Amino acid sequence: MSQANWLDKKACAISEGFPEKMVLLDCETTGSISTHCKIIEIGLLVIENGVLIDQWQSLCNPETTIPEKIQRLTGINKSMLENAPIFSQIAITLREYLKDRVLVAHNIRFDYGFLKNEFAREKIKFHEKTLCSVKFSRLLYPQFKSHSLTSIIKRFKFEIKNRHRAMDDAFVIYKFFLKSSELFESEEIAAICNTLQRTSSLPPLLAPKEIEKLPNGPGVYHFYGQLGELLYIGKSVHMRNRVMSHFTQDYQNPKGMRLNAKISSIDYTATPSDFGAQLLENERIKMLNPLYNRRLRKIKSLFSIRKSENHRGFTTLKIERIEANYADSGSGLFRSPRQAKKKLEELADIHHLCHQLCGLEATNNKPNNKKCFRSQLKRCHGACVGDECPKSYNQRVALALADYDIKVWPWKSAVLVRECDPSDQEHVSFHLIDKWCYLSKITDLQDLFEAGFQPKKTKALRAKRAKISSGGEYRRAEAFDLDTYFILSRFICDENKLSIHNLKLFPLTPI
């Protein structure tokens, strides 16, 4: 039976369990990033009360090049699109087909993201209910591992002439819904559709129960793929809300788009507060190297702004590479020379520092033109040519770098930090820290002695000795870590901050 003849077969009705008004659609595109790539073909089927009442298809000129791999995949080439309408020419017609209907696609996040961005470029509001046929298949057929459109075609032996053409792929979804209507009761289908519409923003491979098990408190969460591979590690003071924020339906972020397509399961570790969550996230990312985490990965070298004095008594600045176990002096710690240079340029602008003395502009030795370029723009007070005295200039340099000096470890030895959940007094953790290095999580007081430390005989610590117990382990830090330094310096540098974050600090002495 040809696709055209489906319209005449009113008896071929989809189960009443499906939404009353649906549009089954598929979009072919120039790539996978909805914010940059364009639609090249749209095909849709209009379903009302289970009956196919209309169909519409159109090629769409993207006004850009089509990658070779897309041409091979779809069979759509440049010559086919030369006389095709651009999206603005079909936008109104398409919007009428989609209006007030449930949009259905195989991985609806992909198609919805492209449609939303295309309509946004035309300043047309677009917000409709959605249903993902991938998730529908997962819930209705849990015995199958794969739920791709190709797998469904093989599973039910559907005939298809042009795979990866919009109308043909839309008809596969239609045939899949018809087949499911034959095999299952309408009540079961309705229950699944209602569940999916309530959780329509979830990734296609993720079951709703994975979200339901997450607490809405502080902790660290892990995203895993179908094969158990670790995809991403994150932290939050409200884990469930943070995880759901990853699954926004707009699908604007290309990285998020690729990540969400792979997420199959979620695991988590609760912590008493944000302090423990930040430390644990940092530690696990460096240990486990998740695929989609970049920011907190271990780095071997750091960069700092170093001060020196030239022969005229002016403070000069230079970006230098330092070893990652260094945490003693300098101004600022940066992951790259580019990051350090950007910060130095920013400080020079704010405090009117000379770019020559900051190492941002080559020194000009020509006798008739010694001023730096910024001096000519009245953004340098002329330190480069002696128009400003060293004392005045050096004071501004000191002021500019005041907030970026590497903090000196304020205690004589290691400290023990007590972390407590204000809403759950039983949820307590103790952390051993020395010289900005996170040493370990203390689960027993004996561990403290084995680490070579003993508590100072203070009333406060004696009263808390019996409570030094908590599950979980951290890898012992071998050297200074930039991210650990930032976390610790934010939380435990003064009594006020400790109090705000419900942390208590106990100095220790070496045994």
C-alpha cells in the first residue's frame, strides 16, 4: 500500500489512547546544532481522533552550504534546493499546521529545537506540547535495547523507500503508532502518553524514575550512558532542580544537546552542604575524567602575574608559568596565559597602568617616540617616559593586584573542618585540610592520628570528638590544586564565612 493511499483508509485509525490532535513530523537539517544549522526539509502528517486527515511536505532552501555527509545521508543536494522556498516563505503555512496540536517526532527535542529557532528568526512565537516517540517506544517496549527509527523499522519489518527523507520518516512514526494500537490496549497507551507529556523535557533514554529518586538537597550527581560510561558530573545545593535545568526544551546549547541524547541513568551522593558538594565534585572530576566535564579537569601547570622592579624603580609585571604544586607567592592563579593576559589587560584599563610596564606592549626604544600607545590615548599617566613618579605608579599597581595575591595559609598546621546540615543534625562530615590541599575525609578519629595529626585540647573539639564519623572517601591530595584552593579560600578564610556556611574549624598539631 502506497503512502498516498493511507489517507483513504479511515479504518486504519490510531488508538484513542493517543492525543486527539497530533502532528507527526520530521525535519532534515544541515547539521545537529539548532542555533547555527538550518532546516532543509520538513514532512508532517496531521492526525485527528486517530485518523490521518492531511499531510504536508516541503524542501527548504537554507541559504548556506550543505555538508557532504548530509547530502549522502539524505540524498538532498544543492541543485534540489536552488528553487525551493526559504523558511520565511513557508513559516506561516507551517505554523498553521502545528498550531494547537501535540507535536510528535523521533527525539522531539532535536526537531523542536530547530523549529523554535527557525520561527524565532522570523519573530514568530512558537510553543506547543510535544511527545517523543523514542521515549514512547522505551516505555511500551522495554524488552528492546535500541529504539532508534532504524531499529523500529527492522523490528516490525516496515517498508520504507527513502530513509532520512522527512515525509518517509514521518510515515514510519505513523506506522509504528498503528502497530502499537494493534498490540496494546488504549488505556495502556494513554497512560504512557500522559506520563510523557508531563515529563516531556526529559532526555529520550532517561526514565522518569531516575529524576524522582533525586533529593532536592546539596550533593553531587552523575550522568551515565547506556553502556555505563560516565558522561558528566555536577553539583548543586538543590540537586533535583539543577538536574532538571539540564533538560530545558529550548535545546539551545549544542553540548547540552549531545549530552542529553546519551543520558540513560543518574546517580548521586548527598552532602551536608555546598562546601562538601564543591569539594566532592572537584575531586571526582579529576579522578574519573567524565566525557563532558572540562572546567575542573586536572591541570599540570598554572600561570601567575609576577612583580619585579626595573632600573628606574617602576614595578613591572610579567605572566609566568609555574608548577601546579606551587602555592606560595605571586598575584593571581590562572589556567592559561590567555586567561592571565585578559585579566591583566582588564586591570590595566581600570587602574590606568602602562602596557609597556605590564608586558602587554613591546618597549619602544626610538628616541623620538618613547610613549606607549595608551599614553597617547590618555589612558596611561606617562610612567613609560617618566611623566609619573615611581611611587605614584607603584601604588596603583599594588592597588590593582591587592585582591589577587595568593593567600598565605593562615594556620600553623593542618585544620579539621566540621560540615553540618542545618536541617539534619545527624548528617555531619569532617574534612582534613593542610596548606590549601584537601587531604581526606575523616570517618574516625583514629584516622586523624594515622595522618600524623592530633586535635588541640580545646573544649569545642573535645565535645565533638564522638561525632567524627561519616561515610565516603576522598583520594588523598598529593599537591596543590587550583580549584581546591579557590573552594577553600572562599569558605574558610574568616570566622564570618564559616558561620554563614555552618562550618566549624579546629586547628590541629602534628604528632
